[in-house]
Amino acid sequence: MKETKGIDNMKIAFLDRDGTIIEDYPDKDWTNVKYPDFLEGSIDGLSYLQNKGYQIIIITNQYIIQDGIIDESQFFEFHQLLIKELENKGISILDTFYCPHNDQAQCQCKKPKTGLIDAALIRYPKIDLSKSILIGDSECDADLAARMNISFYSVNKSLVNKSCAYIKNLNDIRDYL
């Protein structure tokens, strides 16, 4: 967690992780994934968002933890490697909020429920949702953005009918912001 003292009206880019910033894999394959494979345009897009004054928060569903495909230590080890790689490329991640639950848990944090963003708002009360955006690749990301009244940008062309802008990759966000 980064220091945010004195920052009023925080402008946040909420980003899904798998399929948006890095490659996503079939659930069973995550056991063997040891290194983040950044999607084309991810680093340039994240850098652009930072330069436009957005702080970056990753919000990610990780139901494969409760499903027993990976455990939390595997998630944290992989995610810390991802954060380190981003830092090495000049990208600062303000925070990460994740949901380890599957549908049977009926939690309040699994997207499209609002728990991950609600937790961010508690930790960072200066977040201004009217100036924030959400970028993702799934219907649950689009639905979460709609529930929170946040502008949504999709890296999945099949979601364009969800009243959002389609971006081929994160670097294309520069066409909208």
C-alpha cells in the first residue's frame, strides 16, 4: 500500500488483472504459471494512465484459490512478481484487492459484486469515482462498472454492446482519455 496523504479527489484506474494486464489461462493451467506474461500494450497503457494522473488499483477474482487449483501463497508469490516487474518498468500499483472465493461462497467481494471497490473506498476515502475508470475483459467487470457508475473500457470485443468503449489493448486507452 502506497502513501496517499494529502491527495484529494483521487482519480483511480481500476484494472482487472488476468486477460487485461497479463495473459489469462484455463483454470487448471494456473498451477504451472510461474511468471507473468504481459499482454501487448499493457506496459505502455499503464504508463499512459499514470502520466494522465490515474493511480492504479488492481481488482481481480481469484476463485481458483477456493477451488484448490492454487493456494494463497502461490497467488501472492505470483502477484508480487507481477508487481515487481511493473515497478521495474516504472509502473506503480497503488494497491490490489482480490476475491479468493468461488460462487458457492456467496461472498460480497466476487465481481460483479461491489466488495472489491467498496474495500478500496474504505482504504482510500479520497477516491473520486466520478473521475475513475474500470478496464477489464469480462461481463462481471462491465457489470461492476455499471453498478458503481464508473466508465468502463473493455479489452474484449464481445462486450461492446454493454455501452462501453472497446480497446484492443491497454495502450489504446489513449484514444479515450
